[in-house]
Amino acid sequence: MAKDQGLGGWSLNVQHSYSPATLFTGRTLFLGTGERRNAASIGQAVVHAVGNVGGCTRTGGDPSPVVNPSGIVGAPDGSLYISTADANQIVRVSRDGPVTVVAGVDFYTPGTTADGVPATQARLSYPTDLALAPDGTLYFAERDAYRIRRIAPDGIVWTVAGTGIRGLTGDGGPARLAQIGFVLGLALGGDGSLYISADGHIRRVRPDGLIMRFAGYGTSTSDGAQAMQSAMNPAGIAVAPDGSVYVTDPSANKVRRIGVDGTIRTVAGTGAFGSAGDGNLATLATLNQPSSVLAGDSFGSFVVADGSKVRSVGSDGIISSITGDFNGHFNQFGVFVTNDRLLRDGFFWTTAYAGGFYVHGKLARGAEGSLYVGRFNICEVVKITPAVPGFTVNGILLASDDGSELYSFDAAGRHLETRDGLTNTQIRSFAYDAAGRLVGITDRTGNSTQIVRDATGKPYAIVSPYGQTTSLTVDGAGDLIEVRNPAGEAYSASYYEGELLKTFSTPRGLASDFTYDADGRLTMDRGPSRSVFTLSSTRTDTSVTSQVTTAMGLVSTYQATVLPTSGFLRQTTLPGGIVATSLLGIDSSITNTSPDGTVVTMQRSADARYGVQAPVTASFTARTPSGRTLSMVSSRSITQSDLNDPLSLLTLTDRSTVTGRSWTTTYDRGGRTITSTTPTGLSATSVLDGLGRVSEIDSPGVLPLAITYDDRGRLQAVAQGDRTMSLSYDSNGYLSSVRDPLGRFTNLFNDPVGRVLNSSLQGNSTAITYDAN
């Protein structure tokens, strides 16, 4: 991702990127510091799309237009097709709202009709799942008629598979002459193949109309087996762009993936019934009879309807909840939702027994990128959309891991601005050229740093707000090979083919060189003064073990192991056999064990606004080997002016309690104050200015501090009563003098990069020199 920033393969620490930029694909935040982390976009809201709110009967007793939505599919024009199982109809909801019947003659009258008639004149027999072809052909399953049918673009109904008799015959022959079973899922592949899940099997209707066995004809439940030899009870089914097939197995509480090579593997669920594990690997999470799945990309991302929850799994394998909770509550429409946020309010999502499976809802992807969810036995379809005003469906809003900053990105993953996570004031904004390359960064007070590029887009200078220039040299391959600071000191780098760093040299000529294995993993780091570190790693299906060996033969070992029933264990073994461990539990707890036996356990919970992106510590316990224990319990409460908008914060209160004594910190946006209160009732208040900076501090027993800033955002003065300390700066923006409350001056003289060369106080002077580094 760093090469995409147009800075020669390097990045600036304050500029980040997000990839990819949709709700359904892997969600990786690439930080400018070189770190990366899983991060699902916050700011989603559940809104009513079609049907009745909270029931299946309209005012006056008329039925809902979507009675038990059993299948949903989005069309390119923004409309939705919805099969209404109990109404024996299929309806189309246009982008602007009107609902029209496209198949089925009336409510509650099942039946079957011969081929070749208009779909609006045909009787249907409990239509379930839907699939839409690029040419507009709509496929649907008639569950109780044991058929798959299609509505051609001209509106005429034709049978695709099934004779009307339940069975499992006809493989290798025409699908229209084959018996099929109780159909729960349909999916279209990129080549036009139609996949059918029914009666413990998956079958494939090829584009030439022949039906073939695909999966579920054996007894194996192991990963890595051929799908044909596996045992399953499939329900929802989806085909990824690479041709792999995802299938939910409600009876096994798993989601499985069938690769293009025909092997099957579990991608979510341990097999145990539950709803835990958000923030961890999906294969360590428990599921609640998953019913429907949407494939996101070719890298393993997908969305699953899991009981009363809708959950997403990124390309990194991490699972998180989009909405809903395990106890049967689904967020009421219009209520802001985010990962792991469990609301007590909302509608109860009733489960419906259907052919041995508990079917909780169908999922569909809208043309604009929204997620649609059918609420079975509620007779409603809801839409999950961005909740933050001003953000489009493809706009991305992410929180830093501590929630102190918010990062907004456009649909291409470009970092647009950073905002304060508490006050919502803008901290910095980013400007790009027509090719999407960074050209400027502006802070909250208007100071602008420019990235200067030549006609081809190569960067050759970074110019600070005060005019200092850092020169950049980029070679023909687009790699940054030299950085020369305003003092003329140069750092240089070279690279292997493939952009891996080969050497790095300082202004003194001290060089480090690096060696990698065939997979691009670092195997040796030779630094100045003959320091050598050798690295090696071994991998199994459940663990990675890395070793670092020094030139003196001292070995440190780092092991990461997936524990199927408890979580993710990291163990560090230092020379001499000193061992420390850290266990990330599937319940989002962290247990750290020090070499001396001290055990620290932290239980994390989702932040009220930013979810698992910025988890907060709910409890903390430290226990020494002698048995002494310290415990703390923490909580956070908020109020918002708009439940749909996580940025409409009014107040936020953090409370920490140790042995019955509580400390609280409260932020009040209206008064722009942060007030901290001790268990004895003493309070200190910080007042913020319009840019979110501290402008006043009131502490008990002393005069308040007044803090002022100059027009460039630099600290200008701190006053307490009649005592004032003031600061001045040179033309390069560096601190040049400090006047203390007694009127004495400390003067500082700096070189072009801000290093202090000389300081003086009351006639006494100190000179400072530096080496080339």
C-alpha cells in the first residue's frame, strides 16, 4: 500500500490508507507508521426499506407487501426483488419505493403453473431463495413444488430444474428431468452455473442445462477433504468472484468454503452454538445457526446472517458483528449500530422452523453497496447504510485503536481528513492531485506541508509550513533512494527487485543490509558495528514460531498459537529460558503472565460509539505470585443528540472503581469542558477552545491556568494569576525564547532541522554539537 501513496514506497506517519473500501470486503487500515489492523467501517444505521414495521399486518388488517421475505436479490438499477414465502409471490421494490408483483397471482394461494405463461399469472408454491443473472433473468426456488424456475426478461416463467417430485435423481442429465429436494439456497456463478442447496447436498446446473453433484455426498466433516465426500446440511449459498463457493451449515453452526480445487474448509464457527468471538479469527467464533451468506471478494471476505446477528468476516479472517445480538434483539430501524454494540431495545427476531433448519433471514447486496436483511416472521426488509451525515455509502470512517482520532477515507481508500474523536474538530486534511497522489497536508490552524512533484508525478521535495525543504530522490523504478534534510544530511536506501529493502545508510555512512527468504520474510539483519540478527520461522496449521539469534548465539523465540477452545496465545521465550505469555481469549479478554508469575487480566468491551475498533477496558485484575490482588472495574456512558450519528456526542463519562472508590471523567460538548473527580469529591476542569485545544485548567486550591496559542497554533503563553510564561519562535518555527514569570529569558539557537546549538540564560551560555547522525 505504501507504493500507492506515491512517495517511493514509503509513507508519512500521519497519512493512512484503507483497503478495500466496501462493507463486504476485507477491511484493513494501513497506518502511516507501517502498522496495519483490521478495521470495519463505523457509522452504519439500520433503516426501514420495505414491509411493515414490527409486524405482518398493515393498519386496517391488510397484509404486509412482504410476508415473510424468504429471498432477496439486488438489481443493478437499485431495485430489489423479494420472494414472500407465505404470500406465494415475488415482488419488485423500485429505487424510489413502489412495490409491484412480478410473479404469483394472489396472497396465500399456493399452486404450480405450467411453463410458458406470464409470471404474474402463475401460481407459486412457497418461493424461497432468488438469484439474478446479468441479462435480467430471475431464478427462484419453489420449495414445496421441488423446482427451480426462472422468469425470463420478457416475463415468461420456465422450469430450470426439478420434476415436482422430491428426490435426488438425474445427475449427469438435463436438470429439468432431475428430481430435487427441499431447496433453501440458490447462487449464480460467474460462468452462469446455478448452485442449489437442498436436502443435505449442493448440486450445480451447468450453463448447458445439465445437473451435476457438487458437494455433500459423503460422511467426512474434516477440513481439507473433497467437498463431494463431505457431510453437510447446507442452507445459504454464495459464489465468490474467484469461483469458490460459501455455504452456511446451520446444524453444524459453521460457514464453509469450497475452493476451486474442490476442497472444503471451515471459514467461520467452531461448531459450538453461541455468538461469541467478535474481534478474533472467525474460526474461533461460535455461531447461532447461520442461514444466509454473501461472498465479498476473492480474498476470503463475506457477510453472514447468524441467528439474530449479521456478522462480517474480513479477508484477514477476523469476525465482527454489524448489528443485532445473541438474545434475539435486532436493532430497531433508525438506530445507530456498530460492531459489537448490543442494544436492549429493538424488535425480537422470531426464528422459523423450515425443513429442519432455523432460518433467521436472507441477505442481499444493493447496487449502491448497502446491505439488505430480510426479517422472517417480521415481514420487513431493512437496509444497513452509513449513519454519519455527509458520508456516502462508499465513504469510510474509522477510529484509531484508542478512539482519540477519526479517519475518513473516500471510496478509493484515500485518507481525506483526521478528526478529534472526542470534539469532532478537524486535526488535519489531505490534498491529492488528479492521479490520487498526495500533494499537501494542512493542520487545524492552516499550516500546510507540501509534497512537490515533477511532471511525471515523482516527488522531489517536502516543504514545511515555514519553508524548510527536505529533498527526495526517486529512481526509475519508483523507489525512494535518498532523503536529504534541510541541513543537507542524507539518508540512502537500496532495494531488491520486488521492492524489499536491501540496504539503509545514515549520514555518517553507517549501513545496515537485509536478507529475505523466497516468501519475502526477513532472515538476516546486519547492522553497523558488526551486529547481526538471524531470523527463522516455522509454521503449522495452528501456530507460527519465530526465532531471533544474535551474533553471540543468544536465541529469543516468539510463538503464536491458535487454541480452538480458548483463543490466541502468544509466548515469548528470552535467552536463559525467561518466558512470558499473552492469551487473547475468544471472549475478548487479555491475560498476560509475566516471567515472575504475575498475572494481569483485562476484559475488553466495545466502545459505545466506535465498537471493537476502539475497545475499552471493562475490568482489570492483577495477581502476584503471593496471591495479592488488585482489581478495577470501568464503565463508559454517553448521550448523543442523534442516535443515528456517532459524531453527535453530547456527553461522555468514564468511571473507574477500585475497592469501592470511584474516579470519574466527564466530557461536556456544550460547555467544552472535561471534568475529573476523585473519590473524595475534588474536581479539576479543563476548558477547550473552538479547535479542541486546552485553553484553561481549573484545579482545586490553586488559581486557574490560562493557555493561549498564536495564529500558527503554537503555545504562546501560560498564565496563572499575575504570573505569565511566554514563548517565542524563530522564522523556521522552532522555539527560540522562553520568558519565565520573573522576566528572565532563556534563548535558544537552532540549526535548520531544529536541533538546539546554543542556549543562554542570564548571560550563561551552553553550546551543543552533534555528530553526523
